[in-house]
Amino acid sequence: MKKVPKLLFKKMSLEENIDTIKWAYYENNGLLSVHNYTVSYFPELADLDEKLSKEEVYIIIEDIVKKDYEKYTNRLQEETERYNKLWIEYNDSYFEMLSDYLEIEWPKKEIEAKVGLIPVFPRYLDEFSFSVGTGIEDWKVIETCAHETLHFLWFEKWKKLFPKTPRRYYDSPYIEWEYSEIVTDPILNNKPFNKLFDFEEKGYNSFYKMYDGEELVIDKLRDVYSEETPINEKIVIGFDYLKKYNEEKKIKELDYLIQELIDEDKALSKIKIPNNLEDKKALYRGLRNIRKPKKISSEYLKKQDKYLQEEIENKGIIDEEDISYDKGILSVWKGDITTLKCDAIVNACNEYLLGCFVPGHNCIDNAIHSFAGIQLREECNEIMKGKTLSNGEVILTKGYNLPSKYVIQTVGPAVRGRLKEQDVEDLKKCYYNALKLSQENGIKTIAFPCISTGLYGFPKEEACKIAIDTVTKYLNDNNNSFNHIIFNVFKDEDYLLYKNSIN
């Protein structure tokens, strides 16, 4: 007899409920819509002031969840016992069947399902655990257990077949995650599982609206998994098909976005759209870069936003909470600032505040405008109305499609020849004014790039010292005004410079 795990339901503690709701409130990830589910379950969270800091929101969540937990603690225990009774008959039979089907042994881990005050069912792949709410119908309890535990063994199998797959690809929105969610239908609704269970497995509603020509994608995958072929072959064929489908879909979306920008400017009418996906992406970015600020259809914006958010998510979003501190609340982080999730990032812009118009240029101004979307240039244009910013001035704008909520625009000094005292004072202003503006707007986490050290020619060592000294002095003069300040660098030499300077 094979060694298989046992699935046991356990009642969530108060602290676990609070932590789950805190996570769910700030999670807004594509198909999952976790935030929307959460505020519908806890309506008190639906209309919180946008200027509230994360810490202030957390205090509100703690208060709400504590009251609910005291009210429903007995119900949580009763539901935990009911779920265990419903699943116990499947503990051995299903897990053995799944191991045989996927042709892989279970790791030596038990599976834990936590029952809490939650409207969503988060899964923790590495811990072999998932969470559920209360009031679930009997058949849905069984279906949820089968679905969630399939994922645990599925990704153990995936590691064997595709060992170079990065861990983050196992989560939304990556295609590896999407595939794992879609195939629960063709696997659990097929033999031998359809003889064990009475329910009909169903994935996200959107999976049943995905058409490849006139045929549903899910039907093609069902055909793949109905064939009398080895499981490894089924997995690879199905994955190759889904990748091809997604690439063709992305190409169609890009063709629409590119054509819209070409059609609004007669001077671009002779541009030919390339066939290659990466060439299309480069052309589309270039067209966004050169486009002057003006209105465009809501349909275009909807599709642009979807495209940009997917592109950023595919690069990998980095939460500031996952960046370790170097000294006090200061951190040095090497990475792409357009993937950083914090209250505000700082953009080293030019005096016109309209972004970089050079197609595909590698400056930070170009990157931030490219991934925020064309709305950022439009907002900047409304603010400036043809005026210019002086060195050290700052303006607060929205982040739009960026993970950060805001972008603080500032103009750094351009050094031509010998470094002047005015250059030094102007750079100090950039950091000081950005911090002051942040404090005035309740911004608690902020990331600074290396302002003025690139094309603007400010000596790196001096710029680093000014940045750290100015920020440190501001923090000393304004206790508890921030939770996390990040110095974002792009090069190894800058990383070492800032690390050594801070320490």
C-alpha cells in the first residue's frame, strides 16, 4: 500500500484570520479578484479612505475580524468537524488514485485545511495547506478538497518534468498557474476520478469563455486528457497547446492596441506591424513613448491597462515588505522600479514632466511612463499646462498600472563640467521635497532611484552621500513619518556603493 498523506481540517486561530484578511484586502490579482470578494464579505472595508496608511487599514481589519471571530467561533468549530466527517472516506482512496494517475509519489507531508472567516480559499503550495470559509455545501467541500490537493501533487510532478521553472510561475497570473487551474476539469471529470466523485469539477467561469476559433479551449484540453496516452505526454501536449493559444491571443490584443495608435496620427500611417510578438511589443512601447498627451477611447484604455498589468506581473511584482532593511527603515534594493509595490516611487523626470519621447529609451522616465500607461502623460500635461519644473521641485501623480500607488515626479540637476554648489543644493531639494510631499499625503513607503547620476552626469559618490544624508536628516527631524525608504539601484556598482554608505 502506498504512503499517502491525510487531509485534516483545523479551525483557524484569531491571528490567522486577521493575517488572511489583511492579505486578501490588498490582493487584487486578475482572475482571482480576491480584494473584491473580501470587501463584499466585510462591507465595512468597502469605502475606506484612500489616504489611510496600510497600518491604519490593518487596525480597522483587526477590529472587524476580532468582533466576527468572537461572534462565530463556535460555528467555526462546528464547520471544522463537519468538513472532516465529509472528507474522511476519501483520504486514502483519492490520494492513492491521484498518485497512480500522475505517476509520482506523495512527499512525506500531511495536508492541512484551515477553516476561517474568509470569502476566498487561499492555497499555500509549499506548506501543503489551504484555507476555506464556512457554510460550504457538502458536495462543494469534497470538490474543493479534490481540487486543492490535486494542485499539491500536480506541481510536484511539474518539478520533475520542468525542473527549471521558477517558483513564482506556480502562482497567478503565469501560464503555468493558469494551466494547473484549467486541467482540474479534464482530469477530475474523467476516469478514474469521475467514478469516485459525484460532483462535476468546474474551474473559473472565464475558462469556459476561451475560444480557439469556434471551439472552446477547455474542450480541446478535455480531448487531450481523454486519450490513452502516458500522463507525461498529456501534460506536455496540453501545455504546448495553451502556450500557443495564449501567444496568438496576445498578438491579437497587441495588433489592436498598435493599430489604434497608428490610426490617430496620419504621420504613422506607413508603419507596418511586424509578425513577431517581441517586435510587436517593442513597436507598441515606442508608439506610447512618442504619443502626445490627448484623450483616447475607454475601450483602448481598458485593453492597454490589461496588457500593461499582465506585462508587469510577468516581470514579477516585488512587495516592499519583502525587501529587507539595511539600517533602521532604510534599504538598498537592486531591481526594476516599475515592478515595485509600495506607496510611491520617485521618477527622475525632465522639466516638462511629460516623460521621455525617445522610443524604447532605457532611462527611468521612459520606463515609468511606458508601464504606467498613457494616462500618466495626460495627467502631467493637465498639471503643467505648458509650464516647466525647476530643479528640486516635486509633483505627485497617480501610478495607474504600476504596482505603486503614486509617482513623485522631480527634476534633478544636470551637471555639465565641474560640480557646483547649486547642483548639490538642487539634488538635496529633490530628496527633501519628495519626503515632505509624501508626508503631507500620508505616504509611508517610498522608493528613490539614483537621481541625476545617469545622463545628467552627477558624480555617483557625491550623489549617494547627498541622498543618504538628506533622507537620514529628514527622518531624524520627523520621527515616525515613514515605515520604509528604499534606495533603488540598477547596477551592481551602485548597489555596493549604497550598501557600504548606509552601513
